[in-house]
Amino acid sequence: MKIMDIPTFGPMFRFSDANVYYALYLLSDGTRMGRKALAEASGVGEGSMRRILEKFREWNFVDIKQTGISITKAGLAFLDQIPIRLVDVDIAGSVMGSYQQGVIVYGVASKIGNGMKQRDAGVRSGAVGCTTILMVDGHLIIPPDWDMDEKTPEIAAKIRKDIEMTQDDVIIVGDAESKIIAIEAAINAAFDLI
């Protein structure tokens, strides 16, 4: 999925579509944030955040006032039409990074092969890796054939309890040495599926 085209000429911007999505996501709970705080939270520099906010304003996704930046109804509608949501997933012991972030991607299980494409997308984002979990015939599976319900039932039970997942849904868990890189990795891997 592509959200924003980055200009070929002019100043260099160091952000990805994952940062753009996450910046809007951070505002989606109704929080009003300043540009500097939003830049830090979404993992980009202030110059890049200025560019992102210019586009958000052009698209009518945000309202910018002296008291801070807030999301508009158009921004919320845009987020709602993207079939992903950030979810907290704890699969400690199964990953190498210090931080984990899950993203559920709705209705894309048929696009998953062995999970290597999602792992590679996460690694390109700077993560240690990305783990893909899908629902197959009622079982949580890490491709190609690791049955979590059989091999790690306590983790599978926790995922089922914490996350509403249906037959065609996929969870991608980014793991990295920083929280923002884990988030960016999981979102970038999810965007490869939609």
C-alpha cells in the first residue's frame, strides 16, 4: 500500500508510509499533539513531520491550531478504510528483539506463503525480524506449519483472548531493539499485503 509519494527532487525526507500511517494513528484516539511530540512519537524528524502534516492538511486529515494537531473526521475515515490495526502481542521467547509490536491485517491469509516476505519487509525496516501468525482451520499457525495451539498453547490462548481474529486474518509481529522500529517493521510488512 502506498499512502504518500516522496518527492524525487528537493530536500531529502526520511520517512516511510508506515511513519505516515502511525502519525495519523497516534492522533486517532482524539489526542491533540504538538508537531515535535508527534514527530518523536512516530519516529521521524521535524522536517519530515512538516512534510507529512502539509499533506495531511491538504487532504483535510488534520486540524492544526496553536493548541496542537488533531485528527478530522476525514482522517478517521481514511484510517478506517485501511484493513489493519495495531495490537499488543506478547510472543516473548519466540523472538529476538527487546520490543514487539503486532499488526492485525484483515482478510489476507491467502496471500501468505512461508512468511519470509513479511520477515524480509521487517528486516528492511531495521527490525531483527517479523513473525507472521495466521488462522488456518481454527488453529494459529506460524508458516509454513508451526501449530501454536499444539506447540505453544499458552501463547496461542493469550493471542485468542487478547485479539479477535477470524479465519482469513493475519498478525504480523515486528521485533526490534526499539519500539518505533518494531512498529514501523510490522506496519511496513502489513502494507506489503494490502
